[in-house]
Amino acid sequence: MYRTYRGSERTIESEGKMTSKERVLAAINHEEPDKIPLDSWLAPEIGEMMREVLNVDISTDRFALSKKLGHDILYGNIGFCDGYNSIYIDERKIGDNLFQDRFGIQWRRKDHDFGCYCEFATHPLADRKNYDRFNWPDPIESSRDGLEMYKKLIEQDGREYAILGGVACTMLEGAWYLRGLDNFMMDLVQNRDFAEELLDGAMHFSLAISKKLVEMGVDIIWWGDDVGVETGPMIAPALFRALIIPRYAHMVEEVKKINNEIKIAFHTDGSIEWALDDLVDVGFDILNPLQPDANDVKAVKKRYGNRLSFWGNVDTRNVMSSGTVQDVISEVRQVIDTLGHGGGLILCSNHTIQATERAFDNTVAYYWAANHFRNYPLRTRSASTASRVQWVS
């Protein structure tokens, strides 16, 4: 049995004065639009439940649920990050619970009480000797389906919605997906030339796709590499600045040649305050997600709020996965109050809302709270407002 909310004067599909595209572009240019742009990342199981409750058919429009929920940006993922979809694609199945993507990276499905997730099974370059016969896929040819999806998306929805070109897991992650994390981290010290060759290969692959997407007319390019853990950097800052930042500077320069106004979003989980000066200097415009339990969100907004926009940062680890409705409403209100003033916020979950016992109810609470608090001028009233919410079977 699913449950929905009553009691708010606004609904999931509350109307605004601006188009979604105008709303997003205003926000990431540090202006206050009519309301804060909205997004979320839903695990497939949660998305399926939302489609059932809202009677949404995605057979002819894969973005129908996003539109129904009032999302303001539309996007998919091309490149290394698409590997995570492998467990859902029959053509990639090569054995019992074994799937292989276009890079030769193998994945397996892990089931749990409420759904599943994927994990790495093998890395094609775990043995360095395999590199001699490794062939990089052609970035455009191997991404034909994804690029065709973006072509149709821009044609059909590009006037109404902000279109984000997703090329995440861009370089550092792409390299270690091929080699294995432990191996690649050792390579950075012991086999530096080899590590740089892998980084270059991943960079050129992702850059070719990115340039094509910019030529097609996306509003934002989304790159990403997890360079932080909860307690600090995942990679030595000196190596980050020597190996990663110069390559991203090259990528920024190349896409700006095509469209100097293109906005660039960068994703990294974990602690990132140590690298924010580097990310700003290299030319990134939007930070995702600014993980709330690993960074001083208020301090980051105060220091960088006129140079960076933020795409996040509602907690998924605790609040969305196991919190109460009151917890969710309080969290959404706090994120809006901390990051929303003066523009510069696309409200979103911190990461994927995974399937848990509380996830569906909390997802509904997230959208209720978002639409209750996101209108400008912001009036982030006490979360005790939630007492007006009624559960309806």
C-alpha cells in the first residue's frame, strides 16, 4: 500500500512563472528565480513505485516521471558511468549474474531485502599485461544510443527544460574502473607513466563525448570523479593538482571553444573543501553534491557562494534512507535555508535514494517539503509545519 500527502497548499506539480530552463539558468547564474530548481536521484525500485502511484508511463518518454515530479533538469549518462546500468541491460549479460560493458569492465548484481545494486566483478586491466591488447572504444560510435537520446531530448524538451550532458566518472574513476582501485592508486606512485596514459585515455574518451554534447546544445556539462572520502582527500592533493586539475583545465578549454557560455558541473562524494579553490580556478560552475556529513556546508556557501552553485545536498545516507517524515522535512528546509538564498541552488538528493523500508515514504516527503519551501522569497518556516501533513492510504 502506498501513501500520499494532503495538507499542503502546493502540490508536486506546483506551477511557476518561469520555464524550468529559465529557472535553472537563473539559479546557476546566482540569481533568485521564481523558485529553487528541483531534481532527485531515485533508485530504480523507488522510481517504479512512484510511477505506479502517479500512473506514469515511460514507454514513450523515459523522462515522463521526472516531468511529473516537477524536475527542472533532464539528463542521462554516457561513458564510464553508463557501466552501472549494465545489470539492467540483457545484451550485456555474459554469464550467470555477470554483465560486461563496452570497456570490458564486468559487473554483478547484489540483491538485498528491498531491491538490488551493482558492484564490480572484474577489471580488464587488473593485469597490466592486458593493456598491450586493450583497444579503447570509439567514443562517438560506442555512445551512439546515448547521443541519439540527447538529440531527441534537446529537440523535444530543450526549450522548456534545462538539459544536462552527463559524462560522469570522467577521468580518475574511468582509469581505476579499468585497472582496479588498489592497482591504480599504486600506479600513481610506482607506475606514473602508465597511470598518466590511462588518465589521458579516459580524458580523451570523455572529452570527445562532451564536445559532441556541447555542439548539440546542452545547457550544462556534467563531469565527475570521486576525489574525497568522508575524512579528507582520497588522492594526495599534490597528485590531484599535478595530474587531475591540468587535464580538467584542458577539457574546460576545449568545450569553451565550442560554447563559451556552457556551464560545467562537477561531482565528487566525500570531503571536498580542500580542493574547492582548484575547482573554481579550473572553471567549474556547479558542485555536486557537497556531501553534508563530510563538509561544512554553511562555510562553503559563505566563501564560494558567489562563484559556485550547488546541486544537492539533501542527506541520503541517514535522513532519506532511515529517517522520519519530520527528519526529511527538516532536512529539506535546512538545505534550502543554507544554500538557497541569493540563488545558486538546484535542490537534489545528496546521492541516489536507495530502496529501504523508509525510502518511498521519505521520497514523497521530500517532494512535499521541496514544494512547500522552495518558492522565492524564501520563507523557510519551522519544520513543525509538518504537523499539518496527513497520511492518506
